[in-house]
Amino acid sequence: MCAKTRVYVLFGGRSGEHEVSLMSARNVLQALDRNKYEVIPVGITKEGAGSRWATRSGP
């Protein structure tokens, strides 16, 4: 079997659109085929700090 392609989904950030980014990321995370991709969500706080999120379906 082929290895899954790793996909990082970056979201959040210091923008005024922080919450919109969270909602968009949730939709992207739900749409990605987990059988094809190793999905790694990475959230950026409003202060600019990043962290890898351990989630089942998104941020």
C-alpha cells in the first residue's frame, strides 16, 4: 500500500478574520479523505503562536 500524502492545514492567525479561518479550516478538514491523506491541523493563535491540534474532525 502507498504511503499517505501528508497535508498540513494552517488556520487562525493574527488577522481580524481569525474566526472565519477556523470555520474554513473545519470545512476543509471534514472534506479531506483520511484514507488518502495524513491530515495535520496547525492552529495559529490571535497572538501569533502556533501549535499542532489533535482533533477528530477539525478545529
